[in-house]
Amino acid sequence: MRFWQIFWLSVTFVVLAYVPAHAHEGRPLYIEITETGEQRFQLRWKIPPVIADNQLPIIRLTGADCQIEAGTERAQLMGGHLYRCKAISADTENKQALQVELYYPGGNPVLSTLVMLRTAAGTEHSIIAGPDETKISLPRADKFWAVAAQYSIAGLDHIKGGYDHLLFVFCLILIAGTMQRVLITVTGFTLGHSLTLGLSALGSWSLPPPFVEPLIAFSIVMLAAEVARKSGTSLVYRRPALVASGFGLLHGFGFGGALADIGLPENLQLQALGFFNIGVEIGQVLFVLMVYGLYRLGTGLSRTINITANPLTLAPMVIYPVGVIAAFWTFERTLSIWA
């Protein structure tokens, strides 16, 4: 076997070895704060069951002279407290501003945090914080640039952890071939999933995740089979952007499920949705550039030791592990419907 073939096969298996069986276990720590009356706030939380019981965080509402009136300090997956606090301060730099504080006994492993604030006036505000943020200030109103940054990062994080979407894009790369065709194809995929993501997030028209997730995995199996066949004359090869747009409609419902976990700010819904899509697109383009960078590295190494690289044999070598993983996801997710 040629050197560059061994290189690419090794890269593929190393990458796929770190792909978890559950491609979307990226749910955030969800915290809901409701202003129930004058100086009273109800805090509730829901923690994804991915952390050991002895590592569950303690969640508190601090600042603004907050005093707990009911609830327990014992860490648990779901719980709540009732606080008496002063009114929400618009000055997030003020030490008396209302804050959510998190304490992880062993440090936060991976969880981001979503805080949903509902005021007595009926307004809703959402704040997305990264795993390293343990003190989250609660502003009185959503600010455009803060929402833009938060939802762009959320979209980027979702595509970074959405291994099924990335494997689908990887198949599109192998099918499209040239960089120009790849970028056009990926853009078609983005247009498709943007449409159904918008319908799901804004129009309350969506498909249930147990139905969507197996189909997303099966779409990878279908593309992997096309790559393995190497026919080159099918619609997938002749019109990859069109096919990617069609499959993108399906994947958009998957993105919609992730955005439903995050939520949209009441007064900046369209902007948040747009920047979430921008974050997803940035993640996809970075992934495409990474794959091409690895390809250039592999072919460069082969030329250094005077071995001729034949890129036409690359696709069949790497597509079989992709197809096997996607088939496993399809089987596993289909069984979970009846679990």
C-alpha cells in the first residue's frame, strides 16, 4: 500500500475513533429565571445527564442582595430555588447586578449554559455562556451585538459537535471534488437547512427529533454508497448542489432541535436565527478547509518521498468507515424510537 494511502487511512480512523455514538449530546445546562413578583425570583435548572452525580454543579442567584427563601442546596439534575432580590440592574458591571453563579466540584467538563430570563413585565431574554463562564450577569434587555456574538458562537459550536452533519459535508467534499464545486455544494446545503431551520424556529413547523435523527444518519449512508460505487454519472455527481439542498431541508430540522434547546431572544429573533446560521456556515467552511489542508499535507508528504499520489483512490479508502458509522447511527436511532 502506498505511503499516502496509509496516511489518509490513518487520519480517517483517528478522527472517527473520537466520534461518539450519540452525535448530538451537546445540550447545554438549562437555567430558567422567572420574576414572579416584587423582588421575588424563581430559579429552575435542568442538567443533561452526562455528568457524574458527585460532579453536579451548585447553582445560585447572587447580587442585588439575593436571599434564598425556599429550595435546597443539594446538587441534582433538576431542581429550583425561590429568591428574594432587588430589581434587575441594567448595569452588568455593577456588583449589585443580578447574576447566576455556578460551582462545579471538579471543574466544568464540557457544558455550555443557557439562561432564560422572564421578567414580571412579560419580556424574555436569553444568555448563552461557554463552559468557562461561571458567573453570568443578567441584563435588562438584549443587545444586538451581544446576541450576534452569542448565536454565532452557538452555531459554530453546534456544527463542531454535530458529527453527523460533518460526515455528511465530508461526503459532499468527496463527491464535488474541486474546491469551487465543494463551496457551491456546501452553500446549497446551507440554503436548504436554513429554510427548514427558519420554519422550525419561527413558524412552529417542525418534525419530531426521533423521526428526523435516523433519516439524517441514513442520508450519510446514501451519500457514502454513492461514493463507494464511483459511478460518476448519477444525479448526486452531476448536480451535487441540488442534492445537497434537498438533504439540507432534512438536516435543517435537526438544527432546529438544537436551536429549540437554546431558544431565541424575544425581541431579536430574526437576528439571532441569522447569526446562528452564520455560525453554522463558518463551521462548515472551516471544516472544508481543514479537510483540504489534510489532503494537501498527505499529498505533499508523498511527493517529498517521491511517491505518486492518486487522489481518485482516496474516496473508496475513507468512505467505508464513514458508511459503517452512519449505518450504526441509523440502526441505533431507529431502535430508540421504540425504546
